[in-house]
Amino acid sequence: MAVMQLMKKYICLALLLPLVGCASLGSTDTSTQVTGSIETEHILVATTRARSAEGDQFFSGERAGLDHAAVFVSIPPGHQAGALERPRYGQPSADRHFVIRDRTYLNSSEIFSQAVNAEIATRDNSDRDVLLFVHGYNTGFSDSVMRFAQFAHDSGFQGTLVLFTWASRGSPLEYFYDRESATIARDGLEKTLTLLAGTNARKVHIMAHSMGNWVAMESLRQLQIAGNPTLGGKMGEVVLASPDIDVGVFKAQMQRLGRPEKPYNLLVSKDDRALSLSQRLSGNQPRIGNYAQDTEIADLGIIVYDLTSVKSDDSLRHGKFAQAPEIVQLLGGRLNEGNQFSSNDVRFSDRLQTLTRNIGQVVATTGDIVIHTPQTVLTRPDEILTAPIEVFGNTVKSVR
């Protein structure tokens, strides 16, 4: 990931002035002002990063206690779905690149919660969900913000955006530092989820990528131990994209969590080169994000989306969740419409129609997605499935 761009303009977030006052912060763009034609994504931030002491950054890769912020990101008018337009060198321009426009620190958990409620209040009742995103290894602060903004924009998610960013140093040479930082961050994420459950959000969805899945799974495990696994009934979708977690560890986590009331969504790709490298660094222990036994994992109470055949511009094949447009649309529809597989009294034919509507038409343009589902989710007394269903393009097959 690229290092953070230097900041030169000092601005305030007008929306949050009543709550926080003005901080000396800047935009990454020094040449082009935002106009009415440029869309923006508003992201609220919870982080275990230290505030930058240099003044030209916002948060560093060093560790600290739980902190909060708010950020606006502008989307370039010519943006292509799945792409994250950044300059190869020099300063970004808002008419061609993603740009962090305005940002401010939120100096307490109470102010953060107030900001979340203020954002939720701008939505229709049907859009009062929160999507919390946890990034992966080798990701600086600005990179995590912009990738989340790109995914949220392309997916069409209509709710409130919250980024949980932990203390990654944003360097490929800092894998073990990042892994320990991810472990330290699990308490901060648990607290953040609890804070979000205490807001006016209808549901809180969790999406994690790569090493961020370790933070997410450990926090979910802690919520289970604390007796609050559903966040008081507000737990929404859980999307685990390309998890960098040892398969044995993941199984142990799921054993402690128990079969989730709503199946988790797991995105895997057997051609993921980044996870192959992680596997070698970890004593050749397979990672759950490129594990070959989809059915075995589905039986834990998980819907497994096998993206191996889906193409993307990512040479490492590790970022398909955000870079392959059909996957982004699939996830956006899943998050906006809610979990269609949580009720065992829905007829099997209805579930097949749901799959065809939400998935089949999307993937037909690029490649095949194979979906393995927990057997108990797609079962009724007179139609017992002995194998998971499979989706190829816009064809749905059940194997018995």
C-alpha cells in the first residue's frame, strides 16, 4: 500500500461542529475543490491507531487506545466500479481520484455515538442499518478509508458507514507486527460493536477482510463469552472476505461461537496468492480464505462463496470482495436486503428464487460463483438435501 499523502489544507467538519469543534486537519487534494457534481461518502471511524504526532498525517501505524474520527471521501465522476483511482505520483485531483476531503477527531465514545445517531437520522427507516468494515494487513489509515469508501459506493449500501481501523503499519515487511496489532485490537472492536448496538441502528452488519477477520472473529467470540452474541438482537450480516486465519483456529472459534442464528458469509478464493504466502509464513498451515473444503466449512453454519473462477485486476487475487464488480454488487444486495437464509420455515423453492434473484443475474456477466450452504438452512421435512446447493452463473442446482 502507498504511504499516506501529505496534508496541506486545514478544515473543519461543518456537520459535526456542534459536537467536536475544529481540528487542524487537511485534505489530500490541494488543487481541486469539491463541487456539487462529485459524490462523497461519509465514514465514521473507530480506531486503535495512535494519532499522528507529525501533524501532516491523521493516524499512524502505532498502537493506542480506542479513538474516533469522522471523514468525508469524494468519488471521482469517472469512477469505474471495482477500481480505486489513486495517483501514481504527485497530488490527487478530485476530478480523477478518490480524495479524503474533510476529517476531524471525535474526542470521546459519547461523541462518536452521537455522530452515528446523527448520520442514522438522515436515513429512511429502511436504511437505518450500520455497516462496520475491518481492513486487513499492510493497510495504512488513508488506504483503509478509501477502500471502504470505494466498496460502499460501488455496492450501493444505503446505511451508515463505520470503519474500524487497527494499527497496521502499512508495510509488507511488518506482517508479524500487524498480526499482534490485530490481536490487541479485538477489545476495541468489541467495545465499538457494543457502542453501535446502543445507537438507533436497526441492524449492525460486520464485514472484515484478510487479517481483519482475526479481529472480527475474536471480537465475536468475546461477545459470545460475555453473553451478548447477537448485540441485543441487532447483529446483522457477518461477511468474512478472504480471511487470513488458520483453518484449525477458525474451527475452534466457530466451536466456541456455536452455530450462528444467521449463517455467516465466507468469501474464499483458492487462487489467493497473498494467503498462499501467509500459509508459508505460518508453518504451511492452510488459511480459511483459500481452503479447498467448502462443504466442510459450510457445515459449521456458514454460507461459503467460492470466488476462484471470478476474475479481477488484483494480481494477488486477494481483494475480489471489492475489486470484482459482480462480487461488490452481490454483497451490496445481501447487506441492503438482509439475510434471506435465517428462517427455517421458508420454503426451499423460495430460497432458490432468492438465490437466483440476488446472485445468479449478477455473476453471469463475468464468471461462476459456487455457493455452499449449511444443510439445515436449506432443508424442509419433505425435501432433504444431502449436499450443498451450487450456483453457476444464473443456474441453481441442488444435489441430492
